[in-house]
Amino acid sequence: MVHEEKMKTGISDTRKRMYTQAAIVFIFLLCVIVGNAWSDDVTPVARTHQVSNVTSSSATLKGTVYSNNPSNDTFYAFQWGTTTSYENQTRNQRAGTSADRPEVDVSDEITNLNPNTTYHYRLTVWSSQGQVYGEDRTFTTYVPPTVTTDAATNVTFSSATLIGTVNPNGMKTSVCFYYGPGSDGVNTRRQDVGSGTNPLSVSAGVSTLQPGTTYYYRIEASSFGGTVSGPQMSFTTPALSPIVTTDDATNIANKTATLNGTINPNETNVSYYFQWGPNDNPSAHKTYSKSAGSGSTPVKVSTTVSGLKPGTTYHYTILTDYNYRISGVESRGQTSGGNKTFITLLSPGAATIQATNVTSNSATLNGTIAPNGLPTVWYFEYRKSFSPWQKISTTEEPIIQNRNASVNVIGLDPNSIYGFRIVAQNVGGTAYGPEMSFKTLPFVLPIATTGQAHNITKNSATLEGKINPRGSPVSYWFQYGPTTSYGKVSTGQAGIIGTSNMSVSETIIGLTPNTTYHYRLMTSSIKGPSVYGVDKTFTTPFSPQDVTTGSATNVTWDSATLQGTIHPNGLSITWWFDYGLTPAYGKQTKSYKDADTVNVHSVSLNLSSGLTPNTTYHFRLVALSSAGVIYGRNKTFTTPFAKPTVITGTATKVTPIFKPTATIGTATKVTPASKPTVTTGTATKVTSASTTITGTVNPNGLDTTYYFEYGPTSSYGNTIPTSPESVGNGMSNVNVSADIRDKFTPKSTYHYRIVAKNKSGTAYGEDKVFIIPSLLLPAVKNISPAPVSKSATGVRP
């Protein structure tokens, strides 16, 4: 028992020692851990970040402070300079870290930097455990723009253009101008000039300025590199002065001329006079001074001078004297309208006068001619932008008296400047009027107004309307059909020119009775889209079928073929012929159902037997429809005698059953053969590559050939066909045509006519013209000064 108890006691002691040793080890480890925790006094952490808000002279430096022991006070600053020696440091600041916020972002702005300079910087952090430095970083300051204020230009009474020079120096830059009558001014709208590296000239227009006032201005430019201003400059607006223009001389004769000018006094008290003289002494003479008033609108003034030498060039200008005021001080000034010249007339004399009736593609050229007693011919020349002169011929006889001359020129380009002059010629030589100019108006579309429909029948109607070409050659036609899709157009007419409303009309045929038709007027010019009038309607009246009894043909002694014509007018027709020995007829042929209910067509029926020789028969065509029975007019035919009966063999006393008869007709008037009769027709399908010209020839009984002449003038120069072609020797008109395949010049005028020849002589058709369009138009026809009503049907080609 004792032994067992000792053994138990030994085991218990051993366990106690083991527990004690384990506790000692645990306590030792715990002390080590706790001791380490309280003695973890490592230095803080500094991280340098990317700079921000960089300008030409400042930047914001950034970084992060991390403190492992928030209980210690931690401080920071930024070191910076142009090298890694860091010549500068920002003020010391507490980082403000804590147990809850061990990491803090910090920043500080540095100023007074130099432009376009590279700087080094870093964050430094310190505490009682020591000082640490963030990594080195760099940044480069921006370069501000470079500006210069330049001299103002285009200075007028109320406006000016401010000028300056700016170099963005690689930065996106905007500029404006400050201006005003004092040091404080208003700024113009800011404008971007990019980010280049070269000087740029910039400008800004300013208006609503006061006359006779000094204005100060400067340029200002802004970018990330900063805002800079150019030096201040100034300009002075002129005082109000009259606006004076020397105008063209008029009424130029051998020894006299009228000098003209235009003056706007601009509310100044103005007097004027003309100064004039020959080439060798342009200011030899002055006219008397006259008042032009003190208004604010242009005034036309003139003076007639005399004692001039024929055929001499004279210079003249208008001058004005006026009072003006600047900054309260009144002064006296003078302005000139500029020099002009004119030439007195000789043999012959020619003076160009300003063009009138100028439209978008036409104008009336004017001039004065002085034949000086000799028969003189005249014409105009015109050109565009100093191109070669183009001649406009006239057909007038030579003149011997002074006269004003005018000619209309067409086919001009819109919104273009043209020069022109008048030319006079006689045995004394050629005189050229001075070149003048005019500018055509911008292109405007023509106007089309749909009018009323008149003379409406079951299958035709006359459509009316008005067009205003508004200065451009136009074509017109009517669209028509049973719906607003129309589907058909009238023939129309091309080459209509004018600037006012013109009435037009066309008769359309081939209509269906009892049908409502839509129609509208349409016009098109060489340039621009087609113009349409409003849609209107008319209704053709209801009509039954029409029938016409024709002639009887193939008449023999016992048979005949009866003929007629039926116009169904949309109805289903059954037809036959009545015939007999009297207008009461008494007999009727077999009836037939007509398949065609639309078109006018012929019908015929053969009476193959049952007729009596030498007998007159009456007949008529009859048509039955839902509209009733319609009878054609009564007509007659007479069967001839029967043929004689002949018996071969021994024939005796054979006589015909009926004695043959013969009728000798009367002679009619015989027209002797003569040279051909010709008519020049229209030009159709006119394009820049081809044109079809037409005409008619009547050989008048003799073998006849024909051809066409054509060319850019009435001298023609070309023929087609190259070898004359025959039209026979008949006595009626023969329609002929020729297709010209050529490379025409767009917007050019070409002349043409038909020529025919037989042994009695040669006949020439009248001269006509066609104009080559710059784009395809509907069937171009003869140019005519006014529209002509005509019949038309079918679809426009």
C-alpha cells in the first residue's frame, strides 16, 4: 500500500514539474511578443507622387505619408530645385496621422518658378524615429504664349481691323483684343489659335465706332502657360467726309460731253466741281463750283463741257470741298472721285454706255454712234474675264445720223462680270468705245402658273398658263393625265426669254370622253430644277360613238366593198351597213361586234353578189352601243354595165347585153414646174453632242435635191448630208431631217437653214438658231421672242 502510494506521489510530482516548465516557456514567449510590440519604433514611410497644376510659374507637389507608430508626431515637407541638390524646401507641416489613419496624402504649391524649366522634387518625412525621403521626380514648367500688338488696318468712320501676332509656344492658346476710347475697353470674341510653335497673325474686326475718335487696343493670349498682353497701341477713326464717285461721261459728241458724278455728303456741307483736260494737261480746266447740300444719301451731279477737240482723249475727275470736325475742332477738307476718261467722237465716233436690263444670263448692251456724215456700220463685242472678244452682229443697214444703239446678249453665266464695248466702222476707220463692265445677277428659278382649261371637247382641250423666265431661257410644257401622276406632256416650246409674265397655251388632243384630267404647267431652265404650277383638273363631256360613211370601192357590175370609220369613244360597238336603191335603203348587211372600244378605226364589208348592173345604190354605216344607234351620212355608188358575153365558135350578131359608155373628163389648171419651195423647221433633241434639224421641201414637179447648212454664225460653214439627197419630183411637201453629230460648245448659239435645188433654181430657207444647253432639257426648239399656241399630244421625249 505504502509502495503504491509512493508511486502515485512520484507520478504527481513529475506532472507538476512538466506543467511548471511549460508555463515558464509560455510566459517567456508572451513577454517576447509584447516586448517586440512596444519596442517597434521604425521610421515612417514617404512616397513622392506626380505633380499637378503645372503652369509657367507654379506647380502643386504631391505625396503620401505613412507612419507605423501613430503615437509619435510625424512631419513632412517637399524639397525642390533645378538639380537633385534641391535648393528649396517648403514649410514644415504636421502629417496628421493617427491609429485610424496611418496613411495621409499631402500636397503643397510652389510658386515663382521659371518658364520652360525642369525641376526636381521629393517628399521628406520625419519623426522621433528618424527622417526618410521619397523618390526623386521631375516636372517642366510651361511656356506662356508670346504676343505682339500690331498696327490696325481698314480703319473707317465706324470700323477697323485689329491686328496682332501670337506664338502659342506649343500650348493650346486663345486670343482676344481689348479696345476702347480709354484705358478700359471691351474685348472681342475669343478665338482659338492652336498649339503651334510659330508666330501667327490674328485679327478681329470691330464696328460701331465713333468718327474722329482715338481708340486704344492690345492683344491678350491665354494658355496653360499663363495669360500675357501685348503692348497697347492706338488708331484714330477719320472724321465724316463725303463719299465721291466719278461716273462715266455721257452725251459724248465731237466737241461736247457731259461729266457725271455721285456724291453722298455724309451730313457735311459739300460743294463740288469737275477738273478736266487732255492727256498732256489733265487738270487744265475747272468747272464752276456748285453745292451738293449736306444730306446723307447719294446725289447725282453733272456738268456739260464744250470746246473739246474731236477724236481726243480727255481726263476728268470730280472734287469736293467740305467742312469736318475732329475732337471739337472744325477743319476744311477735300476729296476726289477718281480719274476717268472719255474720247470725243470722230469718223466714226463710238461711245459705250452702261448696260441695262441685266439678268442672270442676259443683258442689253448700249452705246452711241456718230457716223460724222459717212455710212457707218456698228456692232458690240463682249467678253468675260479678259477672254477673247465675242462679236454680236446686227442686220441693220449702215447709218449716217447719230444714234443710240442697243443689242441684247443671252447665254451669259450668272453672277459673273463681263466687259463690253461698241464698235463703229466706216471708210474713215474703226472706232472702239471704251470697255465697260456689268455683273450678271445670281441665278433665280422661273415661275410657272397653271391657268384654266378652255375649249373642252370630248377629245381635246386648250390648256393655259403663265410663265416668267426671270431672265433665263426656259422651256415649258403641260403635264396631263387622268391622275396626278399625269403620264403625258404637251409638245411645249423652248428658248423663251424675258423678265415678266407671259401667257402660254397649248391644245391637247386624243382625250377620252367623260373623263376627268389633271394638268399643270411645267417650266425648266438651263440651270436649276424644273418648276411646276399647281395641279388643276377639267372633265371632257360625254359623247356617243361617231361613225363616218366612207366610199365604196372595188365596185363591179354585181359587187362592191363598203367602207367607213368608227370612233368608239370608249363604248362597245355593233356595226353594219344599210343599203338599197333609195335613201330608205331596205336592206341590211350582217352585223359585227367591234373589239376596239378606244381607237378610231376603219371598217369595211364586201357585198359580193346580188347587185344589178348599171344601178345606183344608196348606203350608210350604222353603229349601235349603249348610247343608242348612230347613222353615218348617206352615200351612193353605181354599178357599171355588165361585161359583154362572148361565145367562141361561129358567132353571129353577138351584141353586148348593155352598151358600154365612156365619159371624157375636163382639163384642170396645170401649174408649170418651178424651183423648189422650202421651209426651215425646228431643231429638236438638242444636246452638247447631237442635234436634229428639220425642214420641208416641195419639188414643184422637178427632180430636186436638198441639204442643210449650219454653223456658229449665219455664214454657216458646214453642210449635212455632205452630198445632197433627192426628194423626188412630186408636187407636195416632203418632210426631211438631219442628225448632226458634233461636239458642240455648251451654251453656244448655232445657226442653220435648209437649201434645195432643181433645174429651175436654188431655194434657201430662213435662218434659224438653236442654243446648246449646259444640261439636257426637254426637246429644245427654235428660239422665239414669244410663246406660240399649238396642238400637241403624246409623251415628251
